[in-house]
Amino acid sequence: MKPISYREAGVDIEAGARAVQLMKAAVQATYGPEVLAGIGAFGGLFEASALQGMNAPVLVASTDGVGTKTKIAAALGRFETIGVDLVNHCVNDILVQGARPLFFLDYIAASRLNPEMVAQVVGGLAAACRAVGCALLGGETAEMPGVYEPNEFDLVGTIVGVVERQQIIDGQTIVPGDAIIGLASTGLHTNGYSLARRVFEGWDLQAAVPELGQPLGEVLLAPHRTYLAEVRQLWTNGITIKGMAHITGGGLIDNPPRILPAGAAVRLQRGSWPIPPIFRLIQREGDIEEEEMARTFNLGLGMLVMVSVEEVDSALRLLGNGVWRVGEIISANGGAVVQIG
């Protein structure tokens, strides 16, 4: 029997090494003096003495992925934005509990590694990490033929942040009468793509769509935005944030209840914010019911922020455009926890 190599079995170690070299400079650009060991080490080392200046630091961690948005990126051969998607999604997930990011780890798996593609993805990860002051501490690239189909890949990340224990946001001070502020999304963000791809099956992603004003693929690849700057602006100006809901999988129906205390419900006022054309297009082309749309997509609201009614006008003035008062907290009284009407 003729001997076979690892490459012939489907795993190219040299491609992995080349990917590391291509991404190295971008990753190292995210390092501050607290990073003692990063790319190339068996484990990342993050020096945590800065936390000693905090009274009761609490680490907050989250893991997530970008789902089947990777298939849109692969279809267009555009990989620089999905790294941004992943970091910003994870930053928002810990932000709702009041945490700021410390470091990030990524995992890229594919049927066969393309070093240039991996470098584009990691370049986006690094750019997003730099923008929020987060170190891209390390990660893994895995070549797994037989697990992933040819030309398929997956992207997952883990973020670790920190918050003072006394400043954890858990929604427990939310009461009926509090106002709900909605912050604009940039599109689908990272959720609902399996349904969107079903609706647009057979469409030319590079063709302009008149009602969108640009090619469909550009709209579907619009990066998930982070709300760290806006939340910091509210904090800096003394606005008390009672709760936040990052509108991800489960849309406007399943995410707000995650931060509500017992007996509280959300009432969103339809028409109080503009729904981007991409969602209207999906609904029309897929003949999708309103409730299904609200349970699947963010419908133009990427983050909900709960504040007292006394502070809502100040918060809106501070944040400016792309922010609306979209509803209020009401008593549940046995009804639906989220009402949109």
C-alpha cells in the first residue's frame, strides 16, 4: 500500500502556517502592554493587574457565531466584514450587562483552509477589536475535510469583559412606565440569514435592487454594528440605564424578556421607528407573517435601552440620529410579554 500524507488526507499544515503569517500583523496591532503572549503561543496571556483598581471586578464571557451569513460572504468572495460582525455581536452581548471588553478569541473551521480568506476574516476581527479597545488574544484555524462541505466554513468567537459588581445591569430596577429607546440596526446584523437565503434563493446577489438602492449582496453583508460608544455616552452623561436587550436570534419577541423582572412586559409602538427596506422586501417575497418577521429579525432595532421616563428626552438628545422612543414597560397582567401594536 502506498503511503499517504496528511495533505493527501485533506489537511494542509503549510496552508495553516501561511494563514498565521498573513494574519500576524493585524492580530498584534490589537495588543496593549497587558498582552504577555498571544498569537503563536499555546495559550494567550493577559495581565490582569489593572483589575486591582476596581472594587469588585466581575468577569463576563460570551460565545457566539455569525451563522449562515458565512454563506453570503462565500457566495460573494467577500470575507473582510464577517469578522467585524462577530466581534461587534459579542461586544453587544456583554455590554447589556454593563461590561466592557478585555480580550477576544476566534475559531475558524473549514473543509480546506484558504490562507488569503482566513487573513481577510482575521483582518476584520482585528479592526473591530481595535475599535473597541479589545485585544485579539488568540484563536484557532481548523481544517476539517469530511465535516464541512467543500467551500464551507464556520466562524465563532469568545469574548471576555469586566464590570464592577455594583454596576451590573440585570433589569431588576425596571418598572412599568419606564421608556424604551431603540437604536438603529444596520440591517440583518447576524441573525435570520437562513430564512433570508431561502427567500432570495436564485437571486443575483450582485444585481442592484431598486427599492434597496444597491446590490442585494451589499445589503445582506452590511456589518453588525456595536453600541458600545452610545452606551458609554449615556453613562458619561449620568443617564441611568435600567436594562438593555441586544436584538439577536429570536428578534423583537424573544430577546426583551431576557432582561425583564417578574410582572413586567414590553409594549413596542409600531410606526415609531423606520423599518429598513430589506425587511419589507423579505416579508413580501417570502409572504411572511408579521409575527414571524418580529420573531426572526431585528426589523431595524439592534438594541433596546430601558430608562426612566424622566431621563428619556435627555437620552434621545444625547444620542441624536438613528435613535427613537419606541415603547414603554407595562405590567404583564397575564398577557404577552412583548406586545407590538
